[in-house]
Amino acid sequence: MPFLRSSAPEVTHGPSEGACYLYVLPCAYEDLLKLGFSRHPLQRMQALHTRYFEFFDLDRAVLVETETVRDARRLELDLGHRLAEHGAPSPLTVRREAAGHTEWYRGAQALLTDEAERLRGIGHTVHAPLRPWLRAELLRGADALFDWGAAVLDAVQGEPAHLDAPALADLRQRVLDRLDAYEALGIAVGDFLPAALAHWRAQRRG
């Protein structure tokens, strides 16, 4: 259902104009990370894994702002060459349709952390840890949650309890993935939802 998409699909390789980010996304509980660049890192994380807020370690993740896509691509290529011996297979749970099967590395966290600090020292804005930046990004989109929640209710004839039916397991999981992201970042998501959906969510948590 299109209305359940948390963001539009991202085109990673577009024109070089416009601000961009180099990202380092370590997996939680494993010495494995994803290196890449994106104009919209939140969308990129969502595309890689529906529960990105659990799958990636947000306290070790890093964003480096660049002035153009070309700058971010250049940084990624340079780091990729330096990390060639650290190349690793991607996790099986990463979405292949998001081109998430490349630029995965093992044993590279220390080098990339040092590189981020070097870039900070020469004037780049660096977001590390990523949690505060990500929380701000989610809050920027929170106003759209009411209309999204209303569309969810329309899909279940105004009865959120219908989401608990086995036949709607896929829809229910998509709803939970989106709401759980806000709560994982310390945002009271119920404040932004239609009352009926907020009540259903509160009951599940209770």
C-alpha cells in the first residue's frame, strides 16, 4: 500500500549538485558496517532495513555533511579503496532491492571513526553519534503522521483492532515499524496520531 511507505524511493546516483552525506552505519551487536553516501540518509536507512533503528547501532553511526553529491562520492570511493581488505558480505536481512549488497566492511570502525574526526577538523559538519540527528529528522516529519494514521484507519474501516487479524499481519508490521522508530528515538508518537490509532498503539504497549 503506497500510503504506508515512510519515504519515497531514493535515487542514490543523481546529479552532483546539492548537499549530501557520507554515512557509516554499523550493525548492532556485530562488527559489520555499511559505508555509502546519500542526500537523504534517513530514507536510505529505511530502504536498507525496515527496523533500521534496531538493526544499526545509532550510537556508533556517523554522518559527514558535504556540499555536493560529488564530494560525498569522492570520499566514499577513497575510503572504499582504503578498506578493500575489510570487504565483507552483506547481512541476509538487508533489502537487496535497495542495492544494499555492496560496500559492507568488517573490522573498519576504528579507521572510519578516525576519518570522521579528521574531516571534522577540516571543517565538515559531523553527526556522531547519529541518534540526535535522526531524532530531529523524525520530528520534522511528525506532522505528516496524522494523515498517515488516518489513511491506516481508512484501510481497516476505522477499526484499528482489525490490524490484529492474522490476514493483516503485513499491514500491522508496517504500521508497527514506523511507530516503533519514533518511540525508539524518544518521541511520544501518540501525540501525532488519530486518537483511535493512538489508543490501539497504547494498548499494545501496555
